[in-house]
Amino acid sequence: MVSERGLQVLRAIVQDYVDTREPVGSKAIVERHAFGVSAATIRNDMAMLEDEELITAPHTSSGRVPTDKGYRVFVDHLAELRPLSTAQRSAITSFLNESTDLDDLLARTVRSLTQLTGQVAIVQYPSFAKATVTHVELVQLGGGRMLVIVVTDTGRVSQRITFVRDEFDDADLARIRAEIGTLLVGRHVRGGLQRIAERLESPAPSPVPHLRALDEIIKVVAEELEEFRQDRLVMAGSATLARREADFRSIYPLLEAIEEQVTLLRLMNEMVADEHGLAASIGRENEPFGLTEASIVAGDYDAPGSRARVGLLGPTRMDYSTNLTAVRAVARYLTRMLEEDESSR
């Protein structure tokens, strides 16, 4: 059982180690923190923390560093997170308010987070399986190319160029658009995919003369709708992290993890959030995902009909307090902006 002062000593060791990247000794704690006790007393507290496997000596020096278990106790005993400064809040709000659509909003979200924290920022796309398709547009670009646009009531917009071989006059293009609209518009993404599958398996008589082209366009729309209901990530900050960390070996597993979006998605989805919607997975807690030298902190945000997460990936020696504060703030901004966008429709 760790005493209250022992927890304060652990907090001091974590904070100093994050700031200095050097093992922390009792003399440094006495000099930097107002405990009002001698260095000998602090050494006794540190010995008890070491017995609890919360800190360890990396080599023969007198300094100690937190263990993964120590970081976990530190995070679990964090006091109320301090809010971002007014300048930080204003910078995030103004930057995110300039977004033009969901894709741009999430891209700006990760850029904002990594600038704020220096860590790799991650945001999940919400799943739009329950979104309703509101519009399908087709635009001929010449040379057999066609731009296929699909819009949902959540504001998600898909744009994709496909080759259809043929060129259509306005009347044929309108008939193709109307037939696809009959399949999809007003239906949930999941229901629209079912209608497309039925249409391709048992094609009904079509008023469209270019039936092969119609089937090709329908298949493209189906692929885009599949994207709407699949989890995926947007990330930023790997270069920032590499510049911040002097020891490349310590961040190499993190940079590898960035290439494994499926692994990160699984980890993000399995993290258990607290009553504030915040979660942290630290060091060896990530062993099933091959990320024993990394930590992730994340916060839940709400989108229409869905919930997803925004988070930060970094070394276990990260500033958990600041990072959790930043994640919480950005998650709240995302929720608010998506709710406002939904209410304006």
C-alpha cells in the first residue's frame, strides 16, 4: 500500500523524468518540490516505491525512473485535469472551425493535436453504417472518366473517379443517376448495400441502354459505401515525434505501429474508458499488440449515430497529464462541432 506522500513522490519522479529524461534522485526531488522533509525521508519513500515495483534504477546511479506499473498508478491517481489555456483553446477552435467537411475536420484535428503535444495524433472515423444516403451525383470528365459522388445525412461525402468506357448524353446520364438514386437515396448505408447486392445478383430490366456501364458505376458506389461503414484512422505527427526523441531505437516500434492501422484500430477499440470518456493503455499493457514500449491515451467523441475516439501515441515516458487534457478538449470540440453541423442540416 503506497502512502499519500509516496504517491506525491511518485508524481514528482514521473514529472521530472518526463521533463529531464534523466533518472531522478532524492536530492533533486527535495530541491524541485516543496515536500518539507529531508532527502533521507524521500529516499525511504523511494525505497518503498521500488519495493512496489513502481520505480526502478536503470543503472548504478542513485536516480530512479518510473516503471510501466508506476505510470499506471500515476495516471490512475491524477487529480482533476487542468484545462487548456485560453490561447490554446482559441487556437484549436479557430483551426477546426476552418474545416470544410468531415475529412478536412479530422485531418485538422490530428494536426492540431500533434502541434499541441508533439506526439503522434490519431483519430478514428465514425462508422456511418446507419447514415442515410441523401444524394448521388455523376459528373462526366471526358475520356471515359466519371466522377461518382455519394453524400449522406451525416455530412460524409465520397468522391471517386472511375472509367466507364462510354460517353453519355444528358438524357442517358440522368437515367443512370435516377436508377442509382432509386436503389440508394433515403436508405441507410447498410440497406443500400443490400439493395445493390440484390440488384447485381438478379438484374432487373433497366431503362438504361448502357447496362454494363451502369453495373460498373453501381459497383464503385458499393465500394464507397463499404468505406462508410468501416473503421479507419487519420494520423499525423510521426516526423514531429522523431525530431523530439533523441534515441531513435525507442520510437522505432511506434513508427512501425503507424503502418499497422488494423492493430491500432483494435487497440483503440478495446481500451476501456473512464466515466469521463478517457482511456490510457501503457507500456506492457499493450503487449498483445506488439507495442510494449508505447502508450496511447484516448478520448471518446460523438458523431451522429456513432461514437469514435481521438488519441495520442507516444513513448511510455510521455506527459500523461498534458496529453489527456489535450485529448479531452479536442474530443469535446469534435463532438460539439459535429452536433452543430447535424443541427444545421
